[in-house]
Amino acid sequence: MMHVTAPGLRTLVQDAGRDGYYALGLPPSGALDQRSFRIANLLVGNDPGAAVLEFVFVGPAITFERDTHVAVTGATVEIAVDGVPQPLWTRLRVLAGQTLAIGPMSKGSRGYLAVRGGVDVPLQLGSRSTYETIGFGGHEGRPLVAGDRLPMGPSADVLASDTGAPSLPEELRPPLSAHVEISVVPGLCHYRFTADSVSLFFSTTFTISHEANRTGYRLTGAPMEFESRAQPFGAGDDPSNVVNLGYPLGSIQIPSGTEPICLLRDAVTGGGYVTFGTIVSSDLDRFAQLKTPDTVTFRQVSFEDALAMRRRAQSELTQIARLLGQPPHESTVPVEGELP
């Protein structure tokens, strides 16, 4: 068992996400920075989709009731086992009775703690991820509090990954920056904006507002203008309103043309706002590490560009898995007709 002695600012159980229910209105949830999450699991010999603890800004302190291996990835934080400093992106041996303490972040906004065997909370609709908005999944559908005890999955005494590298080399760790450039594929309602506004969007430096969480990030920057046209039957009066449509993961909506909202893994799956574009999946990991008042610029890419970026990202993960002594994970590059 894992005993939570300090919960951190906001710590949730997350895994790869809850697939197959988007059309029913249930978002996938899951780790926002999928790359860091998967590497944490690979470091300790887990399936890359096993459940972990995702923490924000300040990490938890966990006392382990059995010997195990752990790894901490994602944001830059100081970690220690019984007061002894330890490295990030590294497989660590923790003995029964020892406490891993994770401090405040100096770079990035989300970290991941993987434990050998995974965090073994019950499956809910095929996933252990927490959808906090409705109190579903994870550990009782909520952030951890002091005194919580979480089961760990079964694990062998000796890791198969002990023959692999115990630490991810610096050059393979994702860089963390207060400013990033993010790639965007034009969305279903891209045509509703004036050409000047489209150009302005891709030349503006946006700031992450204080409204930034697992549902989405609201950005501040230049306002956008819409083409003059009659509203379709069933839509609202505002030019940013449409008859309801689906929101892809990473989609960007701009209510009233004022502040873009980038939808993340706990967002609603559809609604009545135009979707300007969609952040490509391979850039969502870097986007999720931003925080107030970090900045972001966007560049327009094609659907084919997005697929190529995704293939490169998955090829890199396959190489990392081999380096860490793990079998390559299954590819999820979409077939023709699927979104990147």
C-alpha cells in the first residue's frame, strides 16, 4: 500500500485515459502530459498506460508499505527519500517504511509519480483515471488527502527493466520553457473568422490566464473578428455560436472572439461554440506544462504535418522504451480518417 502523508496541492490518480465514451459525453481524462507519464511507467517496468499519480505545482509525500521501484517525471521538482535528495527521470528503489517527498515545482506545472505495478484503484469504464468534475474514477473520484491509502499492483521482486538504463538521458527529457510554440490544424469553423483575424491569431503571443486547469486553458491576447453572415437556424445570436458540434481533444474555441480556450482532457465533448483549430496531439504534452503567466504562440500545420509529427513522437517513445529495457509500446498512429 501507499500511505499519503501529505497530499500536495492537487494530486490525482490518472492513466492513459478512458477511451470509447466521447460520443456519450464522457471525456477521456488521463494524464495531461502523456509523454512524461508514459516514460515514468517505462522507467519502473510498467505497461506505459498504467495508473500513476499526477500532481500540480507541489507534489505529495508518500510512505510505502513494501519495497518497490518508483520514478518521478514531468515538471522540475526536488524529491527526496527519507530526506536524501534523489534524481528525476530515474528508477529509484524505495524500501518498506521509507517516505518519498516531492517539493514545489521550479519549471513546468505537472509531475508524474509512477510505482512498480501501478496504482491499483478500481477500474471504472475501463480506466483508473479521475474525472474530478463529476467525482468519477481514480481514488473516490477526488484529489488525494492526507491519510489516504492506495493499493499498488502486483510486481516481481526483480524488475525485467533492471537490465535497461536506470535513468533517461538529459537529451531525451522534454525541455520545459515559459514560452512555447504550438502547432495547430485548422478547425471545422476556421472559415467563420476574417482572413486578417486568422493571420493575427498566428502572429500573436498569448498569455496563459489564471483560468487554467485540466478542463482547459483560457488565453489572453488579440481579439478576433468574424465574417459577417447570417446565423444558422438553431444557433445563438453571437457570431461565435453554432448549432452544437463535437469538440476534438485539444480544440480551440473563441467565445465572442475575445479569449481563446484550449480544451484538454477533462473538457466537455461538444457544444455550441465555433472551433478555430485543434492543437496537434504531439504538442499537447508541452502545452499542458504551461502555467500562469507563461506565453504561447501558434503555427498552422496541415493534417499531414500533424500525422508526421505524431509518428515522430511515437518513434521516439519506442526508442526510449528499448533504451529502458522495455518492449516497444503499441503504436496508436491513426488510420486514414482519424484525427491526429
